[in-house]
Amino acid sequence: MYTQVEPPPLTPLRPPDTLRESQGGGPEFPSCDAFGMHYCNDFTFDEDLKAIEPDYRFYYECLMAPNARSVLNAMKRMDKLGEITTIATGHGPLLRHNLVELTERYRKWSSAKANAEARAAVFYVSDYGYSDRLSQAIAHGITKTGVAVDMMDLKNADPQEVNELVSHATALIIATPPASGTFATQVQAAVSTILAAAKDKQVVGMFECYGGDDEPVDTLLTKFLDLGLRKGFNSIRVKDTPNEAIYQLCEESGTDLGQKLTLKSKNKKLKSLDAEMEKALGRISSGLYILTAQKGNVTGAMLASWVSQASFEPLGFTVAVAKDRAIESLMQVGDRFVLNILEEGKYAPLMKHFLKRFPPGADRFEGVKTYSAENDSPILADSLAYLECEVASRMECSDHWIVYSTVSTGKVSNPDGMTAVHHRKVGNYY
Ligand SMILES: Cc1cc2nc3c(=O)[nH]c(=O)nc-3n(C[C@H](O)[C@H](O)[C@H](O)COP(=O)(O)O)c2cc1C
């Protein structure tokens, strides 16, 4: 799921509170990772806002959203610098032409994230194995569900700060600490502080760092479970150099945990809709489709009904994808996928299969007949028709992304077949 981001930094991610004034106290300063993007064109600066904004947002979601509070703190310090003319980002174009617009977006996004109802604390160990990138993938998965994340490096952790973070967290995610080595004692002391501050209402998740000398996951997890904490996801065990499939497992584990934390409040909000309006909204009907995508060894699939043709020239359509869907990470601008159109009278087995609750990292195509599209995504052999598509733009609509995609090719397998139609009674679910 992290395939859109160029290899994220394996060096520790410098939190944005390292923003600092330039030597002369002037209005130009390096921002390290903040305000960056993994984007490259011929321009040194941010002349073309339209071209850079999808990457700017995606980079923020992956790397900065889990640090939303630090972003806001750093921006408070930036405000004191007076008018800033340039931000020299560590990745992507330097910001000059749209500086206010782009920085204010950080403020808006971070304020929304920092004020979430539930919080997860992710404790990792910078420079140890693959802890940085694995923790970022988990954190990204959690933030997709609207749960706020605070990340803390156990290598330099202040016991009082650890205490505070744990006491405000709904969930604790912990990287297994190194059993020996230069910073083992420090990290283990920090883990003991977490244990001492943990409460039985919290959920806990563990992941290995693949550092070669990790403490055993089960021993540490048992200590938390003995205190009464519940398991947020199955411990992530890393037996080989992490690949995209492992990062996908991490992201989906994070999303799973976040969904558990937000389930009650989401259901409550949906139930509070006006009953008559809800029924009227339910009269909006649609077809039934399955989105399928493959990028390298990462795959995704989702049943969708909020699909509608949106343009003639070029041929394009929109699909509304909930922000916490696993496949959402495979539907960034430029990504390619297949829209499988289901057939009336024949859709039930495919619908049943893809509506299963898949555990994180599961192969959603197991037992399903597929063949490969030109864009490498799986085509469902039992669908009525398929379209090969590319994401052209995305519009944020509260809890969904409206993904506008253009179509490059397509085929109907049964010329007499009709598209499956989905009628609903109420509008508070699909
Ligand atoms: C009839 C029906 C239509 C659906 N349409 C959509 C849709 O258009 N967009 C969406 O995000 N989810 C839609 N869903 C929900 C997802 O298909 C389903 O929750 C998803 O497969 C779970 O995937 P996840 O593991 O990524 O959360 C629909 C569900 C049903 C039952």
C-alpha cells in the first residue's frame, strides 16, 4: 500500500517540530520532511499547484498525519517567524508560489486529525531494523479511520512524556524492543514505563522490527494482556526483509484497529439520521460493481455501488471510496485498476465473496476465477463486463473520496446480460 510513496525514508522521520529559523533569522528555512512530497518535474518551485496537490496530500496522509499534533506545534512556531517567502522542503519542489495555501492545508488537515475522539500511541525505535517504516505503515492505516495518532521514538523517550501519551491513548502500538545492543536498556526502560501506565480499557498491538535481535513478541504482549488490555490486531511478525506485502499487512492491521475503536460512534451517528429523509435517500439506486487492483505483489478488491459515469471526453466515471477502505491506498492519482460490472441474476456469489470480512493482509482473490488486465489488475471472469481505468483526480467528501477515473479499454462478456441493480430501503448504508 506504500507503493505510491517513493521508498519512504529509512532514516528516522524527523518530526516537523525540527522546523527552525535560518541562520540569519531570515524568512527562508529548511523544513526537513514537513511540507514535502515525492514529486519531481522540471520546476524547482511549486508553480503548478494542480500538478503537485495530489502528491502533497498523499505524502501528508502517509507521513505527517500520524504527527498531526507536532505539525500544529511546529506551525505555531512558524507563525512567530513572520512572513515566510520560501520553504525549502527535503523532498519535492521548494514552496514559494502557493506557500500560504499549502501551509494552511497542513493546518486544516492537522486540526481535524488532532481533535479526533480516539487516539492511538505508536511507539517505535528509530534506526532499529525496519521500525520506522513499519510503524509509519501502521500509523497510516490507523489515521485512515479518523483516529488520531501520536508517534514516539522510544530511543529518546522522556518517561514523563511516555506516561502522558499512554494515559491519553485509547490504543497502544508497540515495536518489539531490541534484546541487546547500545540502546536496548533505554528502550526497555521506556517499555516498562508504558507497562506501568497502561490501563485495562486500552487495546494493544505489537509488531516486530526485523532488527535481528528483537525481544519475543508474545512475552511482551502477554504482559499487557495480563493487565486486562485487549488485543487490537494479531501481532505482526516479520521473518524476512519487509516487502510491500508486509507494509500492506501493517497498514490493514492499523485500519482494522482504528475501525474497532470508531465502530460505536460511527453507528451512533448513522442511527441519528432523520427517518423520513433516510428512506427518501434510500431511493437513490445504483448498479453493483467490484473494483480490483494490483500493484507489484499488493492486491485489493472492494464491492462498490456508488459508481456513476461522469464524462464523455475523455470517457470517465466516479466511484465513492470510504476513507478507511483497504483499496483506497491503491487508488491514488495515476493508479490503475479494473471496474468489474456484475450481472443481474449472477452477482450473488461474487458479492458474497467480496463482502467477507478479510483479515489484514488476506488474499481477497483466493478461490475466485480471474485473468490479468493489460494494467495487471485482476479481471473477474464471472463479471458481465469490465473497464480498465486510471485515476485522474480525487475529491474529498467528508468520509469518502470521490475518485474520478478515465477508461482506456473494456469488454462485455455476455451481450444479452443486464447490469445488477442495487435497491435500498434506507440511505444510511450502501
Ligand atoms: C451493496 C454494497 C455496496 C457498497 N458500495 C460501496 C461503495 O460504493 N464504496 C465503498 O467505499 N464501500 C462500499 N461498500 C462497502 C464495502 O464493499 C465493504 O465494506 C468492503 O468490502 C470492506 O472492505 P475493507 O476491508 O476495505 O473495509 C458497499 C457494501 C455493500 C453491501
